[in-house]
Amino acid sequence: MTTQVQDRFQIDSLSLADDVVREVMKLGADACDVVVSEGADFSVQVRLGRIEKLEESISRGLGIRVFKDGAVGLVHTTDFADKSIKELVKDAIAIARVSDRDAANGLAPRELLGRYAGKLNIYDPSISAISPARKIEMARACEDAGLALDPRIRNSDGASWFDAEGRFTLATSDGFRGQYAGTTAGISASLLAEEDGVKQTDSWYSYDRFVSRLDTPEAVGKEAARRTVARLGSRKVKSQTAALVVDPLVSRRFVSMIFGAASGGSIYRKSSFLLDRLGTVIAAPGVTIDDDATLEDGPASRPFDGEGLPGRRLRLVENGTLGEIPCESYFARKLGRSPTGNAVRGYASGPAAGSTNLFMQPGSDSPSDIIRSVKNGLYLNSLMGMGFNGVTGDLSQGASGYWIENGEIAFPVQEITIAGNFLDMLAGIERIGNDLSFKMGSTAAPTLLIREITIGGS
């Protein structure tokens, strides 16, 4: 795997990172780390059969983080010439010498460094063998299938193919050195339907590390068309309090909100609705949320994080109780805790707490059974706008979906809002679906039934 990727990028980035670490330490730094990030990307968008945008790029960057007397200097470049890098090293030392000191600055604890020893299957060599012509053909096939499904599909916002190959390299003055590569690919379509002079739009996509596991272009196009047509005839409902069934497209956003609020930076800054809630109940029993970098073929799996800590599973919420605070080393020190292996980092930035494969554990109920259990309520599949207050947990956002009557989808709904406190919503989860899937990205959650929500309508 490494040889194939090295041939693509034409650089021994691990040896380069080692050399830069040595150069930094020779100039008197207390500690340092070096990141090299490389990527090869291809994307094409077609609309009504014509190519609207086609991009292909190979990029790379190098970042240096230097520690001196409790201060930090952070510099980066895309110029890999020896002279440029040597000048960059001097700049990093100079910045550290004039920066403010902070006892929390520093590398990750040496005793915690390492890499996940299990098997990870995160690189698909077949992606680079697919010709641009074939990728364009798949995007066109996706759009064609959607346009042909129903005569009410009148137009297209386009269909797209993308793929990316990336390599991450880290070396530290504490002796950590590591490198891994990964791939992703995806296909999507966005369509427009019209009936009685009223237009609706919707989309669908498939995403995976491996091309062979993507849905077919035709299946993606047809699902985009089905979802678009299903929105025709949308209407408002009266303002009321009703049950809420949450589609995985939205429930995954809920999981992200919890992770962000629980992260070390949010807790330290006291800007979180989960402040002082560690070890307390924040959700209904049965709600368990993991962030797991060690899923064998997970869309965000990795052997080590942005500071050199091994990939691991973090139990964010266990049976409704907040279990851990995701931290990189800086905020872990601020909070008197240990880093959790959640550091994410690009070459142009320092480490920050971020998720990997973040998901709510599935339940035993099928989505259809959950819908059948609802006499009157909203099936929510889209939130719009910025209406979430991360400090208080209050939520008020535009929404759309479908109205449920007597256990069946009755009609599409739009131009409404949902409002409530996020902790109340989490406490009100009554059923959890069995439909967990990472097909929509590295953050995932199943269908949920929430006891009630306030709906603003006509």
C-alpha cells in the first residue's frame, strides 16, 4: 500500500519529516512535531449530460510545530525545497521565542504514544485505476436514471462523482513516526420535480472508502428522483406538539452536536450545554454513542491520531450517561485529564479534538415499525438554517419531512419549525431503529422516535 501511494506522490514524506525534526531540535527547540499531508483528488459534475466542472489535483503541505520555554510556534508551507524548509524551521523557532507561554502547550504524553495494532482496511487501490472517462460516464448514468424515473422530474441540479486519496505522516521529537493512507469515493445526484406549477428539489448520494461498495449510479439517481417526487404536494401543518420520528440524515447531526458539546475545548471555555454533566444522565436509557477509530473498514478509521496516540474506541455516552470528554493534549492538560486519541490535524493547523467513526448504537426496531407506532407526528428528514445554541442546548430550526397519521406517511410537510431543548429531546427518545449505516459519512445514527416536539406551522 505504502509503495503505491509513494509512487503517486513521488516523495518519501516519512524521511522528510524525520529530517525536519532533527533540524528543528538542532536549533534549540525543547520539542517539536512535523506533519506532512498529501492528497490526490478528482471530481466531475455533469448537468443535463454536459460537464459543468471537472477538477483533478495533487496537493501536499508540511507543517512544523515548535515548543520553546512553554511557548509554541506553528508554521506551514507547500514549498518542499530544502532552502525553503530550512528557512521555515528558523521562522518556527523565532515565533515560539516571542509567543506567550502556556503550561498546557506541549506534545502528547510520551507514554501514551503508539498506533492501533489491529487490522484496518481503509485504502482502495482500484480507485486510481478508474479512468476519468469512466468517472464521467458514471456521473451521467446517475443523472440519466434519475431524470427517467418519473415525468414530473423536469430538471437537474447535476450529478457528481468524486474520489480522493490521502496520506498523513507524523514525526515527533519524542520518537514517534508514523504514516497511513486512505481513500474515499462518492456519487450523488440533485434533481428538480414540478407539479401544478410548484417545484421541489432533493438529492441522494452514496459514499465509501471502496468503489465496489458504492451503490450503483443508477440506484443513486433513482433514489434522488424518488425523494424529489415525494416532496411534491408539500404543505404546512398547524402549530402543535407532536411525536417526532427522526430520519438518519438528521439523527446523525444530533450525534455531532453531542460530540461538539462534550469536547474538551467547549467544556474548558464553559460554552457547552454539557458543562458539569460528565457522569450524569443526558439522554434516555439505551442511548449509547461511540467514537471508534478502529472499525476495520470505517470511513474515518486510522491507526493513530494527529498527535501520535493510537486509534481507539471512545464511549461518549453509555446508556444515556455522558462517559468521556474527547480531548487533544492541550485541553486535556487544561482540564486535568488525559488526551483521548481524538486529535485531528492538517498541515496548516495545530491539533484539535475531532471525531472519527462517530455513531449511535442501533436498537432493534425497524423504521417501518417505528412509524407504525405513531398516531400523529412528524417524520423529520431535513433541518435548515442555524438555530442551535450550543451553550444552552436550545434548538429552533426550519424543518421539512412528512406527516404521519395513524402509523402511515400521509403527506409531505414544509415551511415549519421545530423547537425545544436538546437535552429534553435526548431524554425523550423512546425507540431506536436498527438501520445504522455509514453510507452517508463517518457520523451515523439510526432512526429515532422522540416523545414530543413543539412544531411551529400555520
